[in-house]
Amino acid sequence: MVTNKFIDGWLHEAKELLQPDKVVFIDGSDKQRAELTKFAEDEGIIHKLNENMYENSYLYRSNPTDVARVEQRTFICTRTKREVGNTNNWLEKDKAYIMLKDIYRGCMKGRTMYVIPFIMGPYASDSSKCGIQITDSVYVVLSMCIMTRVGDKVLERIGGTNDFVRCWHAVDGCDPEKRYICHFPEDNTIMSVNSEYGGNALLGKKSFALRIASYLGKNEGWMAEHMLTLGVQKPDGEIIYVSAAFPSACGKTNFAMIEPPKQYLDKGYKVWCVSDDISWFKTGEDGRLWAINPENGFFGVVPGTSDKTNKNAMASMKRNTIFTNVVHDVDNNDVWWEGKGVEPPENAIDWQGNKWTKGMGTKGAHPNSRFAAPIENCPNISSEVNSANGVPISAMIFGGRRSEAVPLVYEAFDWPHGVFIGSVMASEATAAASDQAKIRTDPMAMLPFCGYDMGDYFGHWLNMGERLGDKAPKIFNVNWFRKDSEGRFIWPGYSENMRVLMWIIDRCCKVAQAKETPVGYVPIQGGIDTDGLEGISEEDLNYLLTVDREAWKGEVTRIEEYYKFIGETVPEKLTMQLEQMKKRILG
Ligand code: SAT
Ligand code: MN
């Protein structure tokens, strides 16, 4: 094994503090993974499911207090608050180290410390970055083995350098009062304690690939975004790639794996999934923006996933998958969840481990129950997912859950206007975080994930656009969630979102027309292909594409307040965008 004084020194410090009985290095071999899986099964930590339904797949039930990200307890720790701004929780970094070390002290006594070397991004890519996570949770080890590329090969890549993120993780009784997710961007360090939930504990994911990486990206001239990436292959074989940012639990995984409606398939269209949650972008030699997926697996919301809503996700969870907090169908040793599209089992255990029937009126699966599945399981995974350069991006799409005001789709006038649109996007609350307001502004879907000041982050987006010039992707906004006066969703969503995606692709290829509105360009009448689309009238569609000036006056107020909240770092170019929009709306 490679010797590295930085790794040795850090692990020595960790052992002294955590005092584990035993240290186990995760080498990335199938043999070791099978042994750890067996161990977890024997200990009753995970439960093996019916092999005929889910091959080598397991059910895990979390501590009932530990089911989502905890934004109130997530901190960026720096010297001064200026670096993190008003949208992040801040702790002075020396004080944070002292507090965390007090919690960590001796917490692995009598147990094993696992050491997981992992890489975010393909081995072949220069853009990829390495980390090492220590943890005492075998569930976290097995989940990391799905979500990231792990093992000895990563240590070889790190070589003798200090170029790795130090990821501390421990579960010391899972006490919610002592739960902290802390990031030290200046020190390439993450410290997480007392949660095993994905976004809090699989530190390659939100903590590294977004919070630390966004900070590195700003300093190094690239971008880490909460975005899916997909490619639409046209009948002539050309593939156009787009990326899209939606807040957690707003359908990124469904959109990334979208199954086009039949008539598109018949014509020869295909969609390829590159990433369902996070994309890293850098400018390529051709001057365009290129994306890689830093992850190696999916950590998707389970409820609502069915063959109808996301066939590819259903196929992705068929093997080597860990389900967390879903219903156990005891007779069939199967799993079930609300929205699976089949009747619930008679003999069932709910996500908290209690006997459960539908008639009880409670949810059987937790609304934020999840599946962790290897990316290679996905039937429409892109052949570029392991490539060194990634894929060139033609469009970036923002979106959220908005029952009012926001049109089905609109296009920014140019890059700065697109950055403005992203900077003020908002969404209604979901179950992905436990402490959300009803509707919140969530810039670029990065509110919980940006590792530094939000105004500086907007500035970085503007700078990237300047660098890209006329090669910059076009920017769009979508909203699948507008409701009618009776509170019903108007747009059918899921597969049918392909129709909106095609308008976006056609705009990128300069073959679709648009008309100008105060908020951006929208499709002209007949611009969205409705061939074969049922249950939606032309009137509905017109309504979905209208800009309601009255409602947008409210948006202007919300945006003004939000920019005030971010403070002085909001770039002047964006306050100018706001003024211009205000004029267009107020007339
Ligand atoms: O919990 S995760 O952060 O991994 C999923 C999400 O909330 O986006
Ligand atoms: Mn996410």
C-alpha cells in the first residue's frame, strides 16, 4: 500500500480521539464488501430481501429521529462570518473544532473504525477529487460503496499528496441534540456526527460534492451544482445534453431518467441519464461547458416511484440496492411504499418497525424513504458516465414546485438574466429536509448546499458566463407543478415533461420559436408538441404559459426582500436585472 504521511498523520489523530478498538480499511474488493454485508445482516443491522425480487438487496430502518437532512444543524465553519454569508449557519472554526472533538472523544470505544478512501468522479477524469471518510457505521460504509467509487485505487491516486478531503463521521447514539454536520472549506475537512441519513452522513455527497466543491470551484474556476444531467438523442444520432437544478424531492431523479412518450420512442428519440443529483462543470478546450457526475449511484426518494412514474428508477433498484425506511412485506419478504402502484401487503411492518395496515391512516413508508442503487443498474445510463471529459452542456434548467405564478417553461434573455432567474427561484416545502418554511427562495437549488456567501456565488456564475461568452448554455426555467383553481396539477408531468424538454432542445438548435414576456421567452401558440397528450386542453396549456402580472408583483416583493437578506454581496448586475424585470412587469 502507498505510504502517505498526511493520511497516516490524520488517521493517527482520529484514532487518538475516537479510540476505536479496531481499524478496517475499505479496499474496494467484492470479497470485503460481501463480508461486511454478511456481518451487517448477522448483526440485524440490515435485512436481506427476497432474492427473486431484489437481488443482493437489503432493507434498513433508521433511528426514527434520523430521516432527513438537518439544515438547522448544518454549519460552514470559517474564521469570519463574511465567508459564509447570511444564508448559511456559521460557526467560528476553532470553536467548532473544540465542540466537535468533545463529542467525538472516545465515541468509538469498543467498536470498529472503518476507513473509506473514495473518489468523486470517474477515475479517468482530471476533474475528479478524492476523499477519505472514517465512520463507525457499517450502513454508511455499504452506502458509500454504492454511491461513490471506493478502495485502494483511490489511495494510489492520492499518492503522497495532501490532496484529499478529510471526512469525519461517527454515530454516537444518534442523539439529535448532539447532531452536527460541519464543513471547514479552508481545511478540506468535514465533521459529521450523530446521523446516518444520506445527506448528513454519506459525506461524498452533499457535504463534499456540493459544499466543499462549490468553494473549491469558485477558487479554481469551475462549478459544483445541485443539478442532474441528461442527454436527448435525436433520431439522427446527435445527442444534446442539458443540466437541471430542482430542489430536493422535486423530481430530479424522475427527470434525469425520463422515459419519452411512445411517439418520441417510435420516431427514434432516446434519453440518456448522466447524473440525477449533482454535476460538476468546467470549461472544455472547445470553450463550452462540460459536465461530469461526481457520484456513482442514486440516492432517490422511494414514495411515488412506480413503473408509471419512473420505470428506469424501478429497474435501477432491482439489485445491489439498500432501501431505507420503506414498508416490509413480511409474507413475500418484499418492500412496499406509497405510490408503488400495487396494493399494500396484508402482513406489513412500517418504516418504524411496527405492524402496519393501510386502514391505520398513517404512512407505511417514510415520505423521505430512500433507495441507494448503483448507477450502472440504470437501463438508460449514458455511455459517457465514466468518460474523462464528461458531456458538453447546451442548456441549464432551473425549476421548483410552484402552484401559482410560474409558467410551465420560459427562457432567459441571456446568461446574466438566466443567473438572475436561478438566483431567485423558489419552491414549496418537501420532506427532504426536516425544517423548511412553506415556500422558500432556493437559489439554483443550492440554498442548503452552497459552501460560501450566496452573493459571491452569484458573482461566480456571472464570471463563468463571461468566460463562456457565446458558448454559454442557454438558461431556462420550468415548473411542472402549477395548479388550477381546484388545487389540481394541470400539467401531467413525468414522461410528458419530454414535450417541454423538446422545446428547450429545439431552442438550443434554433428551430423553435418563442415570444417575449416580462419574465422571459415562452413558446408560441402550438410551440409545445401536444400530439397524443391527453387530459389537457389548449386553454389549460395557454394558462400554463401565461405570465400573471399581478402574481409577479408579489414575486418582485419576494425577490427584493431576498436580495436584501443576502446583503451587499449581491452583484450589481443582478440588482439591475431585478430593476429591469420590475419595469417590464409594472409597465
Ligand atoms: O439527503 S440528500 O441530501 O442526499 C438528498 C437531498 O435532500 O437532496
Ligand atoms: Mn439532492
